Amino acid sequence: MAIRANLWVEVVFEMLADRAMISTEIADMLKSSGRGGRYPPSPRRVTFVLRSDNRFRELGDEIIGTIARNRSHPVKLIGRKDRTYNRSTPFRIMPQTEDDLE
């Protein structure tokens, strides 16, 4: 359950139902939709808050480049623990097989 300062965590839980996202994408979507609250979280804050919530897991790092700095850096790929995701972009959920249901 999200504390009052991090009400956007529930929104992120819904966003990750279909696919995993990198922290910068989550932060941008919260900011553009207005659902991030009065002060939308930064990508770093998204990573730290979701890391402490046991409903989420880090799936690895994605390397992104920046035009202004001309330097690449790793960004966390985040998903829900109750979902299985493809390992390639756009990181959609994998369909369940009959073996998974048993």
C-alpha cells in the first residue's frame, strides 16, 4: 500500500499490467498524464520507491543515450512480480500456458 506521499505507486501498478517499463518512461508518463501528484517523481525516485515495494521487481538495466551529454547510461527496467515479461522491447507480458495454471 502506498503512503500518502507516494500515491502514484498505485497508478504505476496499473500501468505495468501489460508491459514492463524503464524508470524514465514511468516518470514521463506520470508527469504528462498529471497522475504523478503535485510534484511528479523523478526516474531515480521511481526506482527507489518501487524497489522498496514488494509488488515490483527489477528486471535488469537498459542502456539509454542522451543527446545533450552524448553519454549512455543504464536505467532500471521495472515490472510486477506477478507477471512474466518478454526480454525484448517493448517488454510485453508473456501469455500464460496451461502448465502455468496448474
